[in-house]
Amino acid sequence: MSIRTVTMYGRDGCHLCDDARTQLAGLAAELGFSIEEIDIETDDDLHARYLERIPVIALDGEELFDFFVDESALRAALA
């Protein structure tokens, strides 16, 4: 089975992004998924799409959460 990827769309200076990053790092160590971070400020389309919603968390390309990580829902999605 391949390693699943959790993507976090965010930007520097976002305290909710910092919180999500910390939470995801702990979960990744436990559950064995990889984390990809995408800075929305590097792409105008991403910036326009996500600015009011960050952090946005996606699993294997499917958006799951805005603003925070729902740990129980992420565990269920990974199961």
C-alpha cells in the first residue's frame, strides 16, 4: 500500500496554519502519512481560491477541512 498524502494549503504568518502543521506532524508520526505544504501566496489562483479558508487540509487531493484539522475525521478517512 502506498503512503497517503495530506496536503495543507496555507501561508506564512497564519496562526491557524501553525496549529494545523503541529497537529498534522504528530498524526503523521503516528499514522504514517506524508505531509505536503503548499504556500498559497506563490500562486495567484491558489491565493484567490483559499485565502479566506486557510488552512485547507486535503487527503490525496480531496479537500476535507477548512480552518482546522478534525482529528477523528482524518483518522476515519485514513482507515
